[in-house]
Amino acid sequence: AQSVTQLGSHVSVSEGALVLLRCNYSSSVPPYLFWYVQYPNQGLQLLLKYTTGATLVKGINGFEAEFKKSETSFHLTKPSAHMSDAAEYFCAVSDLADSWGKLQFGAGTQVVVTP
Amino acid sequence: GAGVSQTPSNKVTEKGKYVELRCDPISGHTALYWYRQSLGQGPEFLIYFQGTGAADDSGLPNDRFFAVRPEGSVSTLKIQRTERGDSAVYLCASRQDSNSPLHFGNGTRLTVT
């Protein structure tokens, strides 16, 4: 069985500061890993995904994430926060056998960006 | 182009009533998914359609929940005898193929009073 743990339900960052959102997964097989962002009153939008290959994945809006198998982690970072980054972020995992989109999501991390 | 469309955006119903939630996927997307997002939680998988058939309905919580996709495009999630615990945002997503990302709709917020 797969599961995802996101550390911190709320994160507050200053504009221009580093954004770091933590995600740890549990999976019996090498997983697919995803980060989604949800802006208020909007649908989930894919930020980036890891399937195979390079462990450092770059996504949209300047975000990136690194897959660390030894730590079972897939933390999301952005060097410099912008006010527009205020949103809720979800980490998700999919078993390779379920590559057609059955995702297990974490509980989410709400990001607040302060001026 | 148009994204995944869900209607209504908000639905308030009384306990015990029947509701239908509609999803229009992106044109040409053969795979369609329903998820449920309760307050303070991440989305939870309900059911997946490939074409007209439900390929996996393992996430449906009980037999009060049912979904159809008769022509392989629009899907309807049906909830009978609604309970207050059914209150959540119901999300629909579609994808073109197994290598494509999911495209989510804005969801239907269901409130059962």
C-alpha cells in the first residue's frame, strides 16, 4: 500500500525567501511522484512529476523537486517565493502498476507568502 | 481549449436526498476520474473510467455512490440518500493517455444539511 505524508499543514514564507515543502512517501515498489498546486476556487494543476531517470525534476513556475530513494522523500523547493505562490500544495504518489492516474494524495500544505 | 467542466459548482441538499454531479472532460480524453476532497484533506480516489466502462471503482465508499459514463464522454456521479458526511468537494479529472498528466476540473462543492 502507498501513502504520502506532508510535514506541515501550513507554511508561511517571506517574499523572496526559499520555499521548502516536505513530502515523504511509503511504497512497496518504485513510485511515480507528483506535486500539484491548487489556487483558491481552481482545480488542481500539475507542478511536476518524477517517473524515472534524473532525480531532480524541474517544474513550472520555478519549482523543482528531488527524488531521494534512500530517504523516501520528494521535497518541493523554490529559491525565491513570489506572492503568486500562495496556494495549497499536494504531494501524490502512484504505483507503477496504476500509472493510469489513481493517485494517493497527501493532506496538503497551505503556503502563505508575506510581503 | 476548454478544460474539464464540472456542474454545478455548488450544491446544497438535505440529508436523505439524491444528487447528481456532472463532469465534462476535455474532448478526446478517454480516461476519466472522480476524486473526493474532504475539508483539510487531500483528494481521495473514487472511480476511474476508461471509455464507457468503470475500470476501477474500488474507491467508492459504499453502495450509495454510483457513477456512469454512457457514451464515453460526460460522466455523472450519483449519490443516493445523502448523509452529512458526504459533504466535500467532488473533483473530476481526465487524461488523454497513460503518459499524460491528469487535468482536474474546479470541482463541485456538495453540502448536505
